[in-house]
Amino acid sequence: GEDVEQSLFLSVREGDSSVINCTYTDSSSTYLYWYKQEPGAGLQLLTYIFSNMDMKQDQRLTVLLNKKDKHLSLRIADTQTGDSAIYFCAESLTGGGNKLTFGTGTQLKVEL
Amino acid sequence: EAQVTQNPRYLITVTGKKLTVTCSQNMNHEYMSWYRQDPGLGLRQIYYSMNVEVTDKGDVPEGYKVSRKEKRNFPLILESPSPNQTSLYFCASARTGGNGELFFGEGSRLTVL
């Protein structure tokens, strides 16, 4: 099956930038997503990028897509304690409709 | 309020005792899916449904059943639960097409003793 890989943990200081990385497998993915899971809650869509884009910026969030290397990253500027959560990368599979493959998730811890 | 509702949120049961986790969405979404979340493994898809009366296996369907008799409901059935099904379960729904955004329930934590 397909694997979407992420590092498991990231720790940053409040006010610094966080960069969460992901490698995916399906070079034909239509969309790539970042979901956020806060403690005790379900996942919520944070942002997504269409596969023909290289970059997408949304306030403090910047998504970079390198299709050649199948690498996706999420940068959070001015990281706050409220950003502490698990972040999941996901890809939509070719011809899979709404079927998404999720990564293992990166636990972001923001320290004061 | 648009939402996906799962019940129960927490359940402790014993091996072999049949149980059902219900899932209901009020967004008229065609697509619904069940995932399980385990440490270090991320989310893995159990079953999904593209529409009423249409269900398909995901990546880890063994030991589970689903049904989609109505558009809004997608229950997950464990006929004979085993300890390896101890996990955190999420139901999700989506509109067909668009950007593929999945809307998730709050999760059901199941422990099988």
C-alpha cells in the first residue's frame, strides 16, 4: 500500500517558526492536505494545496509542495501554544474520489 | 450546526461481545468512512461508502462490518471484538468532488479486554 511519512515529534519555542515535513507516494495525487488534531478531538482540515501549485500561503501558514521529490511541508510562523497538536499530512489517491491516505502524524509541542 | 456525531465516545467491552458504533452526519454528504488511529500508525481506513447501499473495504477491514441503509448513517459493527481492535475510531464524511475535505467526528475510544 501507499505510505505517507512524517516525523513523529517536533518541539519549538513560542514565537519561533515550525516546519513539519511529509513525503508522499502518489505522484498523481490531486490534492494534498494538512489536518490538525487537538487533544481529545477529531481531525480538522487546516489547509490544502492543489497538485499544480508550488506554494500556498494562508495567514501564518505556508504550504510548500515539491512534486519532483514528493515532499510537502507546512510552516507555521510565530508559533503559539494553541498550535500544540498533532498534524497529519494526507494525499488523495488517483481515481480514489474522497479516499485519503494519511501520514503517521507529527506531534507539535510548543514550549514557553 | 454541521457535524458528524459518533456514539459511544468511550466503551470498554470484553472479547466476543458484539458492539456497534454509530455515526451520523447532517450535511447530506455522499461519502462516509471509518478510520482507526493507533500510536505510530496514523489513521488507517477500515471501510468507506460512496453512497447509499455502496460500501467498500479500506486498508484494514478484517473484523469489521458496515452498512449504509440511509445517507446520513454509517454504523461500524464489530461482530466478535478482540483485543487488537482496541483503538480510537473516527467516522468522517465528505461531499463528492470539490476539494475532498473530510469532516470528522470526535472519535470513539474502544477498549476490548
